[in-house]
Amino acid sequence: MTVDVLGRPAPAERQARVAVAVLFFTNGALFANLLPRFPQIKADLGIGNAAYGVAVAAFPAGAIAAGLAAGVVIRRLGSARAAVAGTLLTGAGILVAGLADSVLLFAAALCLAGAMDAITDVGQNAHGLRVQRRYGRSIINSFHAIWSIGAVVGGSMAAAAIALGLSRGQHLAISAAVFTIAACVALRFCLPGPDTEPEAGSDPAGCEERQPARKTKGRRTAYVLAALVLIAMAGTLVEDAGSSWAALYLSDSLSASVTLAACGYIALVGAQFIGRSIGDRLVDRFGQRTVARAGGLVAAVGMGLALAVPTVPGTILGFAAAGFGVATLVPAAMHEADELPGLKPGSGLAIVSWLMRLGFLLSPPVVGLVADAADLRVGLLVVPFAGLLVLVSAGVLQPRRR
């Protein structure tokens, strides 16, 4: 790492950190601009809940279909260029989805947006981890916190556009233009050179330690990769439980008002943002492994108690505990996957990001089936289960560095 006389990272590295933060912000804001438009799109297309559900599922389906290609794209274009190219095409897909006059075009546009979002996600995380290596300390959680800010800003932009009476085309064209221009400007300040270049401060001795027998290394890498996927999926399971079921559980099962019912998801996202804001300091002090296990315990106990003794305030606090507990899981899994030996650059990160999205795709129908067969309260046991899954799998994460 290059530092100035005050021991701070060099200006180029600080600029690169800001540039990556802008990429995360734009990624969070782009899709969030479309979400509040979904009810209007559904009404204009005249489709039922089943057709709407299938169409909306095209976004995670596209992400899964294109997820493994992200590593190849990154190796060809570089992580920063891949992220920006994905941002441009994501914005185009969202604009077409907003203007679609048929279910087929709506679903196809969402599929394209999801596929490009997957490439952007891997690219921006890969470049963020490259900047982190230059810094010599954890900063990846701060990028994910900025993604959350972008999502809030994007949703607020959509609400303002609706209040002002802007058409979907006007609103989404403005959104796509603003955020793609921001991403293109950010690209100028990203780190130059290939992603495979030796980073300053790297430990050559550490490289020598990664040369065991080929079969042993291959089995170890596969085991670690599987555990990292479980950790990342645990984070997505909790996020989806909050976005898909929190309001429904509070309103239907606990008879909360519409305003209070909305607080479940808000509490989860707000606590997750706080957890990511302080996550880097916690990771630097205690290590990824300890932070993940503590977070898994907080999520399991907090939501477990909320489900065991169901009250509206307790449930809102339970969702907050779950959001705070899983705040660092996805960044931790991505960081570890990017450092795995024996894989091509970007491959580990792409695999974890790809399989992680299965949580978003499979969680809603699984929880729904359990809710229909028993009760939504039973279906939401997926949240404490995810916390326990982290406790079991977190051993593959890095301990505190001495």
C-alpha cells in the first residue's frame, strides 16, 4: 500500500474507494427506482397475481442464468469496466421494463436487467476487494452500506416522481441517465491495470503457503466454497424474509396497522445499514469469523424470541436483530471467495454471487408453502435457521489478524 506522510492511503487509492462507492450507490438506486412502479405496471398490463409473480421472478432468474459468466467478463474487461458496462445495460433493461406493453416484454426486460445486475454485482465487489487489498484493512462493508443508501434514494426518487405525476418513461429515463453517467465518471477514478496484478503489501510468503498437494488443495477449496455459499445464502434468506413477509406477518398474523406493518422491513434494512457501517471496524478488531458467528447468534436469538413470544414491538425488534446480525455476511463470503487459491480471477466471487441468488429465488415459495401448510409464523423460522447455519459454517472465514 502506498501511503502519504500522515500514513493515509495515496490519493489514487482514496479516489478509487470513492469511485467504487459510487458504483455501489448507482447499483442500489437503479432497481429501487422501478420497484414502486410495479403495482402500476401490473394494473396497466391487466395481469393476475400468478402471472405477475412469474414475470417478476425473471429478474433473479436472469441473474442466475448470467451469474457464472461474470468471471469471464471480468477477466476480459476488468472488474471496473465490467461493473460499468453492466450498469449501463441494467439501466436499459429497467427502462424497457417500465415501458413494456406486454407481459412477455416486461419479463424479458427484467431478465436482461437481472443478468446485467449480476455482472455489475460481481464486478463492483471484485474491484472493491482490490481497493481493500491496497488499503490493507477492511472497507468492503462500507460499500454495501452505501448500496443500502442508494436503494433508499432510488425508492425515494420513485415516490417523488409518482407524486409529481411523471410518466414511467420520463422517470426511468432520468434515473437511467443520471446513474449511468455517474458510473461512467466513476470509472475514470478506478484502479488502473489488470485485476491480477500483485497488490502492494501482499505477502509472498503467503503465496508459498498455498502450494499443498493438488488434490488436497482442490478438496479444501471446494469445501470452503460450499461453506461460503451457505453463509451468503443465509444473508439472502433473512433479507428476503424481511422484504417478502415482514409486512404480511405483522398485518395478518399480529393485526398490526399498515404503518406498523411497514416497520418490520424498515427495521431490518435500517439495522443492516448500521451493521454494515460499523462492520469494517468490527472485522478489523475481531476478525470475519467472530463477527459472523456473533451476528448469526444475534439473528437466531433475536428472531427466535420474537417468534416464540409474538408481539408487534417484539417482532419489529426481532427483524432489526436479524438485519443487524446478517449485515456483514455477504461481504465476508465474497471477500473470502475472492481470495481462494486454485481458481481463476473472479471465479470464486462469481460462483458465490451466483449461488447466493438462489436464496432470493427459492425462499419466497418455500416460506409460502410452509405458511399454507402450517402458519407464516412457522415459515419465518427460516430466519433463526439462517443464523444457526452461519454459526456452523463460519469456521471457513478468516480469524482476527495479528
